[in-house]
Amino acid sequence: EVQLVESGGGLVQPGRSLKLSCAASGFTFSNYYMAWVRQAPKKGLEWVATISTSGSRTYYPDSVKGRFTISRDNAKSSLYLQMNSLKSEDTATYYCARQLGAGDYWGQGVMVTVSS
Amino acid sequence: DIQMTQSPSSMSVSLGDTVTITCRASQDVGIYVNWFQQKPGKSPRRMIYRATNLADGVPSRFSGSRSGSDYSLTISSLESEDVADYHCLQYDEYPRTFGGGTKLELK
């Protein structure tokens, strides 16, 4: 059974950093692009980052480029999102997803609240 | 960036209705559109992939279609379990972009 389990969320002050993790199981992690998608309270979905199978290619929207870094450890079947210089508008539930173009598996989400 | 303009943003529906939700892409995205269903407090669930393909386990009352740059999700004979939010996604180009979402509510 495919499982994606996010962790690392919480309350953080503006300007500070937070690192999210996503533990994958039930499939060959190294064969899939992985992505982070977020959803602000009562808002729509927003794509945040994608990483290639080897980690050599990463993609971001302008809203997080230069502040967020996606990475992976294929040996640990884990995906990460390092979030720096956090802003109040980064407050959201963050989901990891397997190969967003397929979109077939998503984690349960982890809440990040940026507030003083 | 490719804009996915989703309409309507909300819809009041009755059980048994046929419901159509549309996303218009600001430029050609080919077949690379997915549709997701999301219920309160839950993760998105893929319903349609590559514009017209029904995902595994999704009831046959759901269907996807394309007409030019318009992509539609249709629910025939709406059931109570279908009341949810729906989102389209284009994955033809980066940045990936979602539509604004459609909220279905029972009358």
C-alpha cells in the first residue's frame, strides 16, 4: 500500500525557517518525481515545488523561489521541504504528492502556521 | 504562466442532478489536465487524469472532456458522496497551476 506521511509542521514566527518531511512507503520512491502542494485556509490548491527522480532538477513557482528548497533522500524514501524567510501568506496545509502529473497519491497534509 | 480559470466557483445542487464544472486554460495544455475531488479535512483525490481518463475506483458517473482550451468535469446523477470541492490542474508546463476550485453544496 502506497503511503505518504508528512511531518514537521507547526507554528513559526515570520522570517524564521521550518523543514517539512514526507516519508514514503509502498512503492519504489526513486522512480518517481515528487511534489509539494499547499492549501491556505479556505483557499484553493497551490503547487509549491517538484523534484526529479535523482534530485538533480527542481522547480518552483515565483511565490516561493529563493525561499523554499525541495530535496529528497532516495535511500531513506524521504522528501523534504526547507522553508526559509517564512511569511504569513505561507500559512497553509502542505501536502506531498507522488508525481503530480499523475496525482494518484497524496499525503494527509501537515499544517504550517506563520504568525508572531 | 498558464492560468486555469475554473467556473463556477460554487454551485448549489440537488441529488440526481447532472453537474458540469469547467476549466479554461489560457494557452494550450494538450491533454495534461487532471481533476481532483476534495472533501473537508481530507487530501485531494484524483478523479480524472489526462483530461478524459477515469482514475481507478472512481464511479462511472464521473467523466472528463475537452473542447479546445475548455476542460470539463461532468457528474451524472449526483449522489450525496459527490458533494465536495473540485479542482483542476494543468501539468503541461511549469509552473503547475490549479484552477480556483468549485464548491458543490446541496440545496
